[in-house]
Amino acid sequence: MSLAESGTGVEQPGRGRPRSEAVERAIIEGTMKLLEEGVPLGEVSIERIARTAGVGKATIYRRWSGKEELFVDVLRAAEPADPELPGTSLRDDLIVLLESVRRRGLATRSSAILHNVRAQMKSSPRIWAAYHNTVVEPRRRIGLEVVRRGQENGELRTDLDRELLYDIFVGPMLVRAVLHPDSDLAEGLAERMVDALLAGLRPVSSPETRH
Amino acid sequence: MSLAESGTGVEQPGRGRPRSEAVERAIIEGTMKLLEEGVPLGEVSIERIARTAGVGKATIYRRWSGKEELFVDVLRAAEPADPELPGTSLRDDLIVLLESVRRRGLATRSSAILHNVRAQMKSSPRIWAAYHNTVVEPRRRIGLEVVRRGQENGELRTDLDRELLYDIFVGPMLVRAVLHPDSDLAEGLAERMVDALLAGLRPVSSPETRH
Amino acid sequence: MSLAESGTGVEQPGRGRPRSEAVERAIIEGTMKLLEEGVPLGEVSIERIARTAGVGKATIYRRWSGKEELFVDVLRAAEPADPELPGTSLRDDLIVLLESVRRRGLATRSSAILHNVRAQMKSSPRIWAAYHNTVVEPRRRIGLEVVRRGQENGELRTDLDRELLYDIFVGPMLVRAVLHPDSDLAEGLAERMVDALLAGLRPVSSPETRH
Amino acid sequence: MSLAESGTGVEQPGRGRPRSEAVERAIIEGTMKLLEEGVPLGEVSIERIARTAGVGKATIYRRWSGKEELFVDVLRAAEPADPELPGTSLRDDLIVLLESVRRRGLATRSSAILHNVRAQMKSSPRIWAAYHNTVVEPRRRIGLEVVRRGQENGELRTDLDRELLYDIFVGPMLVRAVLHPDSDLAEGLAERMVDALLAGLRPVSSPETRH
DNA sequence: GCCTAACCGAGACGGTACGTCACGTCTTTTA
DNA sequence: TAAAAGACGTGACGTACCGTCTCGGTTAGGC
């Protein structure tokens, strides 16, 4: 479901020729093709996307109100799926979580431009909000849930609020992956980080540390 | 010294009318004025900057090769000064460091656009590198030095490399300040963070791990 | 019968849903409505006509192959009927003829746009030919017949060919009515013109050249 | 002097780079080239003119506010010069006058499109007025002067107003040349017309008809 | 006190992209 | 099968900026 559609609500189906889903895919894939080919972001114009996708400009504007809202959907289509959490322990869940952040940093680096597209989106509060709500926030919610379970199971201090704990766990990796994408993202980094962080965040007088 | 000048090397001074420094200031301040007035970043064109500053377009191009390089200098002029470190203890230094990150997040929120300018710059690797080298990297260097002193003084585990430790300290606050600028940046946050993090990162053989 | 139909030949009547004549009228009247409302000719698009007439675009294209051919029929519907000739004398016939030209000039001025539609049509030779054949030429034929009768009855010189005589009679009024529609088209003008022209065009051997 | 300039009055000379006259010529000649090549009038877009003239669109819009006003200047550049009147007699002057109308009809036919451009211009009252004032009206003034001299010299009835006489002389030829450009415009036509018309328009009791 | 080179403002220039609109064609559903 | 509705590829519209290039007019040395 595109940003535009989500804003305008449901459309009654019957009237007139329906919009082609194939066209929608062609536009998003055409945009990706340009980005993957290394076309500088500033040269990825609606006009050029239309040419690449073999589509009229109006067909794009019928679906998205501008380049930025199109990019939200392009990014959404390019984002890797959220990871399956093992649920065996706080440590295991955190490692999987940070691993996915790390891999996203790597993937971003390989097709380096997607990274910039994400950065670009912050130019418009409206667009950033759309991306934040549909991609960033759900992910954060998953992490907060992991923290909550950790506190419930006695694996984590309860005198710090969940938000703070979440940022402490994810922040270091996120900074590397997103803000310094050219930094070291070696394998095993997630495990080392989690262990270093957990060392001081377990309950003070924890009877059973569970492993 | 502007990015352009730094790239093109020294200019012999004598020949012809020298460039006016007043004009240079007018351009940078005109750009800031536009950004502070809430003009959307996409509408801050060279043409408009020239109009606002009462300056010919060519006068801008004579100094910077494009909008992005101009923005580097605008940002540099707007960045708050790096904080003075007390040097009394690792904990004190880290708190001052994180406080400055926090305040930068607050400042950014108030004049919200500078934030986006910074984001925008990631679109061009060349520009991002310039900003990174002259603003981001020096700051990181200061932080790494703090970490190094902490390890030397026996206030910090030495089995983790400095880069990792630095990211662990700064990452959580940076994520809040830069990636989620609408998140909670309450006063005292820096202190709480530093304490929570130091808890597990003091040397193992330290007599009192938690004061 | 529309231009399109006349070109495509007879349609077999039986097959499927028959075309609605009401729709045909709605289209032509919708077009006139737009023109009478003073919509600039350039803004009278097929799309707008369809909207005004409450009709699908395809329904228009099913009947006419373009805006110009539609205009031929619109104009044809708007043209006033040819006048009844008294036949009592050459002078009387000519006056009636010129009067109708004059009145057409006046009508044109009041709903000034029809005039421009006619002008517009000259842009396409094909369209102009269609209009010429079905509207202009029949009228000319009537006038030539008047001239012929005048020569036969001895009211007109026979040493000048009919075409020339016709143009001499109609030209002056036509120029005023069509080319200079803001010129003087006072009542009685037709009579004065005919008299002035007939003065030198009666047969030479006529006993009384001027009554 | 272009239509636009004539409307905006004098421009102060000094400020900024002056407009290139060569560019102005290139645009007008490019437009003519397209018309002469037989490009249908509807396909002569500003975009295409710009491409043909090797010029940016903005450069055209800087001088003319639209296609129609450009066409006024194109037409003005294409119009043949007004003829030199011999002044030896009314008959001679009229023949020269009608000859120029006839030749204009012929020229128009050869490069048939200019004719349509003129027709097209009637679509906009404003444009037509501009063309009328700078091309049509001056010509009419010359003709009226010929008529005036004819009456003064006793070569023409004085009981008919000059406007009427002028239309009677020029109308027949104009109708052929402009409204029916595919009609017969044989050589000698002007002479025959003038003689036929003068026959009845000389003063009634003229003592000396001056041959 | 000139000379001259580079500066400065203004704005024209060839381009390119913008977002809108109309073109004429093509699916849809409904009647 | 016609009809209304409206999506579709195409391409022109008029505007705004891009970065470059003249213009006339400063503004500094160096002579």
C-alpha cells in the first residue's frame, strides 16, 4: 500500500479502468535500478524514473505526490525483513537484533545509495514521519518488547526505564551502521557488544543469571 | 577558510581587487536567515541565496562550486564550539561529552533545519567527507582520547578496543539526538547514561565495581 | 449527419446498443455553451467538452476524429439559415443577399467566438475543405445563380464573368463582416452598396443606367 | 521591435547582460523555417521552436509572452513591403494597390502556412488587435488616402463616404486572396476589377474624366 | 595619479526538471 | 455493444534553477 493510498483512504473499486499493479512495480523497480546503477541521487528525477520505467510522468504523480513520497515506498520495498527472534534468552534476542542492524549497515554499504535516500528523506518532516511510522517505529517496538521480557525474566535491571535500556543496547551498533557506514562492522561485533553491555546491566543481586 | 579555497590551494594575493570578506559573511548569513525562517530546504536555491544576500550569483560560484559545499561552511559556522573537558575523572569527562551531544540535539530541534542540512549532505559522498573530516572526526578524536585516558588511569576495561568503547558511550545519546530528535532529551540524561554504562565497563579486578 | 459519419459511410443499424442521438446533441450543445460563456477557444478541450456534456471522451471520439471536425458540426448547427430570395429583381435579390452577410457579421460580433472558430478551422486544410464544401460553397452557388439570372434578364453586363461579378458584389460586405468585424455595419448599408455597385455594372446599351 | 517590448515601454539600458539581437533573429527565422517546411501549425510548439533555433525556452518567454505574440512578429517579418504608389492617376494607384493584394494572395498560397498563422491569430482578440494595428490598419490608411485624392481630383463620386469606396475597391480582391485563396488570381485581374468598379463610381456629370 | 586586473551587481544564455494538462487509446463496470 | 469513468504513454505548457557568460561599474594594488 503506497503512501498516497494510505492517506486518501479506501477507493471504491468499480469506476473506470483500475490502476495497474504492474505499472506500480515497474516504477519502484525502475527507481531502484537507477540507484543501483550509481546514478547520483540528485540526478534521479521523476522524469528520468518515468523514462527508465517506460511510464508517463502523470502515472507516477497519480500515485505519489512527489519524489520523496515515492522514495518512502522504494525504501520500504528494499528494506530486509525483520529477523525472527529466538526467544531463548535476552542475550540471544539482543544478538539477533543487533546482527540485523549490522547486516542492514552492510547491505546499505553495498548498494550505498539506499543509505543516502534514507538520509535525504529527513529533509521533509512529513516524509520522514511516514518512513518513521511504517519502518523505524515497528522495529523499535520489537526491541522494546525484548527489553520488557528481559526485565520480567530477571535478566535486566529494572531501575532503568525501557527506552533508555533499548537505546543503550541498539545505539552503539546503530551509530556504526547508520552514521558511520564506513566504520568496522566485523562479524562477531554484535556478540561482543551485547556481552560488554549486559555486564553492567544485569540485576544487582541477581539470584540466578540463567547461564 | 572555505571548502573551495582549501581545495584550490593558495591564491596569490596581489593582482586585482581582492575578494570582499563582507560579501562572504553576507552569503553565509543570508543562507542561515533563509533556513531559520523555515524555508524548506529544497527551496533554498543559489538564486534565492544570492537574492537574499544582495549578491550576484557569480559571486557565490566564485567561492563555492555548488550549494552543497556552501552548506558545509554554513554548517561549520553554525556548529556550537566543542566543550571544555574537566579532566577530573573519566565519569566527569564522559558526562560533559554526552551533555554536548544532548545539547546539540536540543539546538538542532529548535532550529530544526540545520539537522536536515546535515542529513542532506550525506547525499554527496564528497561533501559528506568534507564535513566529516572537519567537524565529525575531530570530535570523535576527542572522545577516543577520553577513552584512552580512562583505560590508562584504570577506570576502564582494557580488553575492549577503544573504538568499541567510544561507540558504546556515545551511541545511545547520539541515536536519540540525531536519529530520533523528537525523543526525550531530559536534563540529567547524560549522567544516568554514563553511570549505567560504566557499571559494566570498569576493570574486572576493580575493588568497588559500583560505588 | 456528422463529418465523421459522412466519412465512414453508412452503419448497419441492428448490432448492439444504438448510438444515442441525445448524446450527440448534448456534445454539440455543450460545446456551444462553453463558447458562449466566453471560454477562450484554446481552453475548449475535448476533455472539457466531455465534462460539460457529462459524456465520456471515447463517446466523442466515436463520432468525430478530433476537435476540428467536431467544430465543423458545431458551426453548422450555429449558422443561420440561408435567406429566401424574393426574385423580383437583381437589385432586390442582391440586397437580400448582402443583408444576410451583414446580419451574419452582426451575429458573429455578438457571440464573437463563433467567428474565431471559423478562423481556427483554416488551420487544417481538411477541415476547412469540409466547412467550405458544406457551408461556404452552397452559399456561393446561390449568389452565382443570382448573377446569372441578372445577366439573362439584361440587368447586368455580360462581358464580365460571373465569378468576378459575384466577388464584386459580395466582397465589400464580406470584408467588413468577416475581416473587420468591428467596422461599421449600419442598417441600409446593403442597399447603398448594391446601388453604388450596380451603377457601373448595368449593360452599356441600357437606356437608363441610373434610375 | 517586438510586441512584448512595445508593451513594456523603454528598458533602462545599463543593468545586466543585454539581450542578444542575434538570438531574436534566430527565433523568428527558426519559426519561419518550421512553417516553410510544412510542419502543421498545431505542431509548431514553443518547445520545438526553441530546439530548432538552438535556444532555451526561457529565452523565448523572456521576449514574448506566448506563441501568439511571437507569431505577430514572425508574420510582421514575413509580410512583403507595401507597394510604391505611382500617383499618376486614381486608376493607376488602385491597380497597384490591388496588385499587391493579389500578389500577397499568391505568396500566401505558395508558403501556404503563413496564411493559417494569420487566421490563427484571430483566436485571440488581443493578438489580432496587435497585428491589426501594426500591419492591417497602416495598409488601410494608404488605401483611404488614395480614395481621398481620387475624390479631390474629381476622379471619384463624392456622395459616397471614403470607407465605403475603399471597401468596394479592395473587397473583391481581398475576398479572393484571403478568404478563398484557392480561387483564380490570374494576372490582369486587378486591372479588370478596377475598370469594372470605376465605371460606375466616377462623378455623375464629370466635365473632364481625365481619360 | 593613472593603469589594469579582478571584483561586484545584474541578468541573459542554453539547459533540464518541475508539476499540470490535454491528447487519443485502452481497459474496466454497468446498462 | 454502447456508455461513463478513468488509467495509460506521450508530449507541450510556462516556471524555476542550474552553472556559465557578458555587461557596466567599482576597488584595490603597482607603476
